[in-house]
Amino acid sequence: MSEFEIRYFTDKVFVHHWPKNSPVWSDSLQKKLDVSINKNSNKKEIVIDSHTVRIEDFQFIRLKKIGISVPFFKKECRIIFEAQFETVFTHVHITIKSNNFLEIFNELISWKKKFHE
């Protein structure tokens, strides 16, 4: 276990192929992500440690271009990043709509400053 960890549940996660010029995903990988994450309306557990993000049983490594924001007029925060999953490259969008979204936002900002700047 890492010295740093954030855990929470969220409703909305979207993972897609990125960058466009990276190797194309297999249909089976796309289906696995769609069934488990993209098109699954159940809450998903997010675990963030110093250098990885786990969404349910999917581990994302080599994180880069991490963006964390609170959109105007919405009670939510978002984290978007590029990463590697298995042998492919991805773009991950996570939206946090819990009552403590500001606390999670602050934890995510601290995590990014400590490990990714």
C-alpha cells in the first residue's frame, strides 16, 4: 500500500482510447470497459495512490496531463487524465457528485501537487 491514498465512490466514469494515433483497442477490451465502467450505472470505487488510479478492478498507470476542476454552477468535481491500462493508452474522465466533493477536490489537488508536478 502507498503512503498516500484517496478512496471514494462515484457514479460517472468514462474511459476511452487516447491519443488517437496510439494502437487501436481490441473489441474485447472495449466491451470489457463498457460493461464494467462506461455503461455501468452502478457506483464505482475509485482508489488513488501516489502513482496509480484504480477504478473497480482496473489499474491505470503512467498518469500524465492530470486536470482537476470544479465546473461553474455544479456541485461536483472532475478529474481527467491520460494513462496506460494493460498495454493500451487511455483518457479517463471521473465525475464526483458526492456531498463532500470540495473535500475530495482539495485531496486531489494535494495529491497532484505532491506526486505529479
